[in-house]
Amino acid sequence: MRDPASKYDLTSTENLLNRNISNQGDKLNASIRELRTSIKEQSESIATLSKPLIVQRRQFCKEIAEEIALNNRIERDRAKEQRADKIGKWMVILMTTVIIILTVFKLHIESL
């Protein structure tokens, strides 16, 4: 292709520039592919490394949940025992009071 304002033929320069641009594009595509591959490998590596941590975290959560459940059961049993003790004490007081009242009532009736 000849520039009308120029006395030089620009075809060879244009072809050289097109080839150079094409080569740069190919290099860029190759670099992008390598970068994708590297990112994919790193993602797989991270997934592999994080798997034991995830398992360990689940195990810790399970242990904590079991410990909390055990503590809740212990606390509930302790509360039941305290309630039973209070009820037992009130029953003893009530029965003692009833026996005293009946004894006083019997003595009163016998004295008549």
C-alpha cells in the first residue's frame, strides 16, 4: 500500500507491525493461560491444605457441643436434686406439724 503523500511503500512496514502485534497477542494469550493454570493449581493446593483444618474445626465444634450438652445435663440434674431436697424438707416439716397437731388434739380430747 502506497501513501499518496509519501514516496515510500508502507506495505512492508505495515506487515511487520501486524506480525509484531500478532506475536505480542500470542505471547499475552500464552501468559494468560499460564496464569490461569497457576491460579488453578494454587486453588487446588489451598483446598488440599484447608481440608484438614475444616475437619479439625468440625471436630472442635462437635467436642464443644458435647461438652455444653454434658454441662447442661449436669446442671439440670443438680437442679432436680435441689428441688427434691427442698420438697423433702417441706414434707418433713409438714408431717412433723401434722403429728404435733394430732398429738395436741388427741391430748385435748383425752383431757375432756
